[in-house]
Amino acid sequence: MLGRLLILGLSVLPRHSLSRAAGWLATRPIPVPLRAPVHRSYSRVFGARPEEAELSLDEYPTLNAFFTRSLRAGCRPVAAGGIVSPVDGTVGASGVVESDTLVQAKGRDYSLAALLGDRALAERFDGGTYATLYLSPKDYHRIHVPLTGAVTAATYVPGDLWPVNAAAVAGVADLFAVNERIVIELHGERGGLLAVVPVGATMVGMTRLVFDDLHTNARRREVQRRRYEPPVPVEAGAELGHFEFGSTVVLVCSPDAGSLEPPATGASVRMGERIGSTPAPGEPAAG
């Protein structure tokens, strides 16, 4: 009931302005003596782990700096081979792409073509696999590369900014395909294609990339497509971008790139944990 009331209340509020305001507040400087207490209080309320942070708490000048913190070296070992989780988060859904359909929640499906904003691109994933990974406010907020290869394109798709928590996932139709998002096309070094889709949400100031200035919650409300010539080489575990608060990443894997095999729905994953397999060298593509 509380979740439904939240969705109803947000339906009449200016969600983009509200999220930009939250982003602005999160970038206001905190006096040095208050930094550690503020970040420690945030961690206590949401369950974050400040002991994993790269810096001491008084070295983060704003809440946003703490939200987007790097971790201490060695905190997230990257599994060798296969596809690794790009984020710390919770598995929201996973399965096989069938007839352009992904599962959002029990009883709710949505269109992959609508998510990607490109029907021809969506057709390349038919028979492939997908996984939805939700980041809560307690989680580490950086996004990493799930598979060694090269980024060939990124597209900003404007949209709404509904929350992406469990209540919204269950209650808002086509949530991930109506919220604004960035679609990153990643070609694996052994062939095949992954789509990495960071999805914006209410109170997420922006989602940013490290290799381009594309970001969500932009004032320029139109599709922005980028093609990279030459492609941007990336290694599994390298940084791809970050959320300025929590949100969701949808991963979609073409059959010839491998197979996503995350833990069961509701299970936690950590960045660098193996969540999928790739073809062995010389192995024929699936399909």
C-alpha cells in the first residue's frame, strides 16, 4: 500500500526537476568537521559500507562524492573469463529473450525494442539472455565493464524518471522502457554483442559515462546517438560510468556472445563476480 501511495504521489510531481534538485543538493560542499559524521550517518541509515571506501570519510567534500566513491584496491576482484557483474546490486529478473520480450516483474513484461529504442538492434538479441540488476542506496554506485571487448555506440534515450524499487517495478507498466536511459553497445573480443543499459530513476541526479559526456536527466530532451570510430577498447572490470545515487542496469547478451547466468531473483551480486559464460576460443557461436 505504501508503495502504491508513493507512485501515486510521484505521478503529480515534476520528477525531472525533483531529481535535478536532489542532484544539486548532493553536490553542495559539506564543512570539513561535518563530513565524516554526515557520511557515517548516511551509511548507518542505508546500510552502506564506508570501510570499503578508497578515501577516509572526511575526504569526500559532498554527498555526491561519497555516493560515487571508488573502493579500496582489491575490494572487488574480477573473475577471469566469462561475463562479470558490472555493479553491486540485486538480481531483479533474468531469462531468455523471446519474441522481443523481457520480464519486468511477475505478471509484467516489456519490449526489448522499446528498451533499446531500436528494433533492428533488438533483433540481434533474439534467443539471447538478459539480467536486471537493481542498485539500492546502500550499494557501490559505479558501473563497470562486464566483458572485455570494445564499445561501438552509446545512445541517450530520454524518458520519465519513475523510481526503480520493487513497488515501482511491480506497479509501473514498461518501467525500464519508459524511464530515461543510456544504451551502450559492447562487442565482445570473441564476437557477439552485449547491451549495457543504465536506467535513470527518481532522485538519481544523473547517470554519467567515463568515455563520453552523455548523461541522463539532461535538459536536452531528445535522442542522442554516438558511434565510435575507432571503437573504444575496454577490459572486464574497468570503469564504465556511475550513478549519482541508486538505480538499475539491464544487461542483454546476444547468443553468439555467450550466456548470462546470474543467481536467482532476489540474490545479491558484487561487481566482478562471474554471472555468465562466453564461448571458448574456437568454439562455434550459439544459435
